[in-house]
Amino acid sequence: MTRRKKTRSLADKVQIRTGRRKDYKQWRHENPDQVTSSTRYTQKKRQQRKLQAARRLARQEAGQSIAIHPERQAEAPGQEDQES
């Protein structure tokens, strides 16, 4: 009985229901319609996106407002349509 060589590659070590990890990756690539994310994962991601959007809004409202093109706003409001 020989000893197995130590390897750092997880792809060769990990066993999945369908066999080797490489086989599972190939099957997943060939059958994208049968592969779905777990409900727990999708709920977690949805919650993270909500938090991210709320934080972004809070930063946006707390930020200092600046006039980006003050010279355009000082002109008459109807001139932009007449130029083109």
C-alpha cells in the first residue's frame, strides 16, 4: 500500500455527490438550466443589496451638494433647446 502524495490542489481532494469536483464543474457547465442557487443564498444576497443601497442613499444625502456647471445654470433656462 503506497501513501498518497500530498497536494495543495483542492480540485483533486474534494469529493462531491457526482464524483470528482472537475466532473461536477463540467456537468454544471453542460446543464445550466438544472443548476440553481439555494434560497438561503439568494435571500442573503438580496438583503446585502438592500443594505448596500440604503448605505449608498445615506451617503448621498449626507454628502455636500456642489454646483457642477454653475455657468450653465446662470444662463436663461430655455437656451439649451435653441442651440441644437
